[in-house]
Amino acid sequence: MAQKQEEYVLGADYGGTNARFSLKNLSTDKVLTVTRPVAAYASVADILNDWLMPRQIWGLRQIVMATPQLAPDGTIPNSTNQHRARLNPGDLGDGVALPPISNINDFRAIAECGSNINVLGLVGLNGQPCTVDTQSPTQFFIVGPGTGVGSAEFYVESCTGLFAIRTSEGQHTQMSYDQGDREVMFQMERDLGCKFLTHEQVCCGKGLVRLYNAVATVHSGGKDPDPGLNEEGVIKRLYAGDTIANRAVGLWAKYLGKLTAGVMLYHHRSDGEVDARAILIAGGVVPKIIDAAPGHDRPAKMSSNFFQNSFVKPFRKGLGSLAQTNNPGLDAAFTVRLDAINIVLPTHENPGLQGALTLASRLAAQGGNAVGHAPAKPEGGRPQP
């Protein structure tokens, strides 16, 4: 009797530095996960051909690729090696047809966890575990500062019970500056050679370094002399008592709060169909601020005065701009919404990858087909989920 062809789904999550992949065996539910540096490979095809065995490639039923916005040729903009994150026919070997492939926004991938968001291991801004109700009509907002910045919402409609996702590019909109911050922001404009700043330019990881140098120029007479200064370096200086770093991180957190308020305002639902339940802060920068804080574990670090004063308070101040519309009725309604909403962070190591794999499994269950047949003697020496 011929051996049954094993079937797999693949989820991928691309960041600016690393690409993460999860391969799930649909018969055993075993999952194999790897991380590969984007700069070390010319394309996603090179990664998959290097990692997977032929029987796994031939058994693929569905691929979901979560990526930043790609260039028309399928490459990642600003990647140092013009890495191609799109699969083309023939990429996985001669005679191997590509399985169904879904290319999604990288923050839609995180939103895909919305139907079971608690799988991400949520904690509040005090570091304590937080469970969010997903059974009743619910709305969540996501904002994620990392190499870039992403934003999205997901919700359950009351009339249909269906789970829906809307991604956003609001992070690319022009920022407005508070009166007391204008000198620093104008300096950042001069440093970048632009006439205005977008939310992403300020709220990404590099934005924290840009803020540090702008604050240093305005208040201390010049940029930091270290050309290799990164966000980790700024955060390290924050906890060493550097006043410039304290000012920069405070500004960064406040404008991240303002961006979050803008996402909430754009996706506001006034028909009573859903209740806003949570703001999910994803991305890689905030965890770095937490990990550098004093304390023996993450809850202790997040409840520390350092983290609360350097990030939580300025973030909430920026978020409060949601209720500053100069319309008393709207301000009152938005104040109620802000008072009721949870602000949470995922403790799951790869929430975007989890979402991509969740979607790949769901699409395969809805009718994806295995491609081809495994070779009679698949090569060995590679991991087998």
C-alpha cells in the first residue's frame, strides 16, 4: 500500500532584519520554526530550498507570507541586498507547482490572532496577565513600532458574528507637533532633510535615535558623536540616568500614543455594533525598553517606576489626544472609551508568525490542495516536523 502523502502549511513573517518561518504538519500538528537573516539570502525561495526537504515542499498545501509593503518586483524596499520575498513559478524546483499563496500585510498577520488573541499571552502595562473577551462583539487596535511601524484593527461583527480585519497605513501620515516639542521636531526635519515628519519616521526604532540626536542638538549643542548609536544604546542610556535619553524616550512614547489615538479615531465605530476592548502594542522596541528596566522578571520591570515614568505615562498622555477634538460631545464619548479600554502587550515571541500560520491552517481547511507527490527517497539530514 502506498504511503500517504504528508501535508503541510507554511507561515512566514518578515521583519526588517529577520524572516521567521513555521512549517506545520497537518497530520500530527507538529510545528517546526526557524529564523533566517534576510541579508544572508537573495530570496525567500533560497531560504525554503535550503531549509525544507523535497517531501515537505511537495506536500505544501498553503503558504501565507506576511511582509512589509513590497516593491513591484517583489523585493523588500530598503533591504541591503534587495531580498525578494515573493515566490514565482519554478522557485521551489523543476516540476513543482506552487501551492496556493496568500501575501498579507505584516500587521494583518498579528491581527489574524484576533479570534483567539489570548493565545498571545497578553499582559497589561503593569506586567500582570490580562485576558480579553473575544466572544461578544469586540474591537481591537494594534500599533507596532519596530524597524518600521504597523497598525491595524480587528473586530467581531454583532450581526454576523464574523471576524474581520482592516489594516492601516496611517503611520505614514504627516505628524502635528505639540507647541513645546516644535524646536526638537524642526531639528529632526533638518536632520532628515524633509519638510515634515510622518508618524513612522518618529515612532520606529530609528526614530528613537533621531529624537535623541535632535534633543541633543537643541539642548546640548550637538548630535551624539557615535555613528553606530541605535535604539538599544538610547535605552541603555535612559536607565543610566542620561537626561537626553529620558527626554527622547518620553517624546517617542507620547507620539506613539498620539499615533494610536489616530488609529482609534480612524477606525471608530459609533453605531454601537462593537465594543473597543483592547489596544495591542506589538513590535520590537517596547520590549527592549521593558527588558532594560530594573527588576528580576518582566512583571517587576513593567511595574517599576522607571518603565511607568519613561514609557507608560507619556504614552497615555499621547493617547489622551483622542479626546481632544474641540467637540465636547465627542470628547466625552472618547473619554469613556479610553477609560474602559485595556492596553496590552503580547508575550508570545512571534505573534506575526503565529497569525500567519493560523491563517495558513484556516485556508488549507477551507479547500487547499496538496501539490504533487513526494519523491520515493526524500533526502535526509534536515529537520522533520
